[in-house]
Amino acid sequence: MSIVYRSSARRGQIWQDWLAEHAPDLPFYQWPETGDPLQVRYLVTWEIPENLMALFPNLEVIFSVGAGADQFTPAQVPAGISVVRMIEPGLMNDMAAYITFSVIGLHRDMPRYLQQQQQQLWLKHEAVAAERCHVGILGLGNLGQASARVLTSLGYTCSGWRRSEKSVPGVSSYFGDDQLPAFLKQCDILVCLLPLTDLTRGILNRSLFAQLPDGAGLVHAGRGQQLNHQDLLDALDSGKLRHAVIDVTDPEPLPADHPFWQHPSLWLTPHIASETHPESSVKVLLDNIRRHQQGQTMKGLIDMQRGY
Ligand code: NDP
Ligand code: OXD
């Protein structure tokens, strides 16, 4: 029974060394090495290789190296193969830090102060207390909840929107499409941490922006295809939205002449909000493999029909 890993060599080496010590019964190969293909039960990858089952006829589980698994289409995943995404503390902490940095930046008017610096202008603006700044998180899953925990600890008033009717302490929860308008109308800063599915593709659009308070901020770290670029530009240019922090786009990277690069009301980062940490994630991988070997449910199992 072996693992094949097909992603960054640096992380792969750290995993290989750690697994050699803690799970010597599980041979680990870095692609293009595979060992005996008939022994491969676990594939860790960002993209599914062509002819998957011809390569590894006894494969049982595909692990995404990231938190998202939208890069795998149902057609690519043969029947009977489980797909698991990464839920690990390093990713969660880094995302919470990115979202917190962005929310504080918008709440504390940093885009305006940075502009004032360019103008050599020393001018204070009235500050709004954190409790009066309402942050709404689209997608109250692992990363959304990790972000909400840090934001509420700093005094922000947080709410979240998700599909299932599960509440989170300290966060007002809204569920499903019916409750989306009520959720949106109180968001001074809207954060998107939704997975990409058929239901969330294009969700950040003109009609959604229209339901936010005038002058709201946007922080988008979900997936590029969730955002309509022209609708965002229109909302920023009209003042409907005051500022946006965008970590994910479609395509990535954007072409050189894309207006996001130069827009004064937009901060753009190159999909760096969060990344799987080699040291913490390998423990999660091994825990999941042991669960699988013992017939237990793995953490982060994807429902391919639901899309996340
Ligand atoms: P989770 O699956 O834990 O959370 C997803 C959340 O979205 C859940 O709360 C889910 O609701 C909600 N949701 C999904 N579809 C809908 C819908 N149609 N309507 C309402 N709510 C919905 O995922 P994570 O928190 O781990 O990750 C979220 C996403 O963050 C990833 O899929 C990826 O796209 C992105 N990401 C971005 C990174 C970056 O660097 N920019 C890094 C890592 C991830 P429910 O709880 O009811 O299931
Ligand atoms: C992920 C990502 O899904 O980096 O982990 O976007």
C-alpha cells in the first residue's frame, strides 16, 4: 500500500522525511516516481492525471493538496474513488490572518491613508469602533469560522452565510438563498470564502453588490470565477463599494492590461491568502489514511455531486 505525491517538491520532501519516520509501512513516492503502480492506493495532487485508473488500477483515495477541490470535475473521478480536501491548522491560521489584515485595513481606512501619504497630507478621519463595523462572511466553513474567531476576538460584529442550518457561537448565522438578502444588507465589509460550485459561480455580481450598504468593502479569497469583474469595477467606480481586496481572479494571473492592476480602490494579491503548510498537513494526511485503513470517515471528504 503506497502513496504517490504530485505537487511542490519542497513540501514533498518534508512529507517524505516525516512519513519515513512516523509511518514506515506507507511507502511515499514523489511523481514521476511511483514504485509498483499496483500498490498505489493514495494519490495526493492538485490536478488529476489523464488515464488515472490505467496508471493506478488499485487507487482508493485522491487527496487535494489544497483546501479546495473544485479543480476536480466529477467526470475525472472514477466511481468508488473518494476525494478528500485539506483541512489543516496552518491553512486556517493563514487565512484568518489574511482576512483579518484585510478587514482591519478597510475598517481603519488604510486605502485612504496610503493615498494621503502620496499627497503628503496629514489628515485624520473619524474612526468607527470595531463593534459598529459589521463583517459578513459568505461561506462559514472551516476557513470562514477560523476568520470569524479572530475577528470577533478583536471586537468586530460578525455574521456568516452557509447552506446548512448550523450555528457558530458568537456569529449570527444565515442560511440558504432565502436569508441572503437579510445577511447582505447589514454587511459593512463582505468577505467571500465560498467554494466554487455551480451555485456559487458568479455570485459576486451587480445584484449582490446592490444589496450591500452603500460604501461597503469587499474581501474576496474564495475562487476567481465567483467574481464578475465588470460588475465590481462598476460598483467601485460608482462608490457603491468603497474598496475591494482581491486575492483570486479568473484567469490567474490577470492579463497586463486588466483594469484591476491599476485601480485605486482595489488591492490585488496573487492567490496568496493561504497555503497548505508542509509540517502540519502531513499529520492530517496520515490521520486520514489511518482512518481510511480502519474504515472510518475521513476528514474533508468531498461530496462530488454537491461540489464541495
Ligand atoms: P468549507 O467546505 O469548510 O466551507 C465552505 C462554506 O461555504 C460552508 O459553510 C458551506 O455551507 C458554504 N457554502 C457552500 N456552498 C454554498 C451555497 N451555495 N450557499 C451558501 N453557503 C454555501 O471550505 P473551506 O472553508 O475550507 O474553504 C473555502 C474555500 O476557500 C475553498 O473552497 C477555496 O475556494 C477557498 N480557498 C482560498 C484560498 C486562497 O488562498 N485564496 C486558500 C484556501 C481555500 P455549509 O457549512 O452549510 O456546508
Ligand atoms: C487552496 C488554495 O484551495 O490554495 O488550498 O486555493
